[in-house]
Amino acid sequence: LQYVELTLANWLYAAIKAHKVLAINPKYFDLTRPIERVLYSIARKYVGHQGLWKISLRKLKDKCGAAPKSPLRKFLFDVNQVIKADCIPDYRLSVKKEGDEHMVTFYSRDAKELLSALANKKKRKEKSS
């Protein structure tokens, strides 16, 4: 074999040139449940290098493509199972009730990113006070 020629879709070629393609941790392929893979993909896209990201459980359910008629409590149960398993590469999740809603926070496992995000959050909070 001398060479291989690939034809890429225009959108993919543009994304590669603009460095807009995200790397996937090889441990992603060890994830066995679809919800684990979807949560990893969402974390990878929205947390990025900012350290943490928060979303309501209801909105996360929509982003995950869960069946609209399935109960929110079932989705909460599934997310809590993922949290207990602590199996999402590069990220940790937590769920906390805030007012009437459950909020899901995705945290980077990278200590520098997380500390930086928490410090920035504290600065923003002090400025608004």
C-alpha cells in the first residue's frame, strides 16, 4: 500500500482547519451504557477547559435525547447511577436540588481547570455583591 486518499465532507475539513474538533478520551470506548456515552459527549462539549458547567436536569434530559414522555424521576435515577459508578472519563457529575429544580453540575477532573473555574466563580460572585 503506497498511499490512501480520503475525501472529507466540507464541514469536517473546515472544522479540522479551524481546530474545532474535540479529542475523545480512549476510555470513552469502555463506557457500556448509552447514557454514559451521551453524558461524556455533553461534558466534553460544554465543560471543555472551563472547569465546570451547570444545567437543569430537565434541560439535560432534553439534550440527552431521552424520550419526552419518560418521567424525569427515571432520568434522575439513571444520572444518579452514573454518578455512583463515577465512570465518566475526565469528568465528575453531581446533582443538587436548588429550589424547585434539580441541577446537574459537570466538573473537570483536571485540578488546575477546576481550581481556576472555582476561583473565577468566586471573583464574579464578589463583584456582584
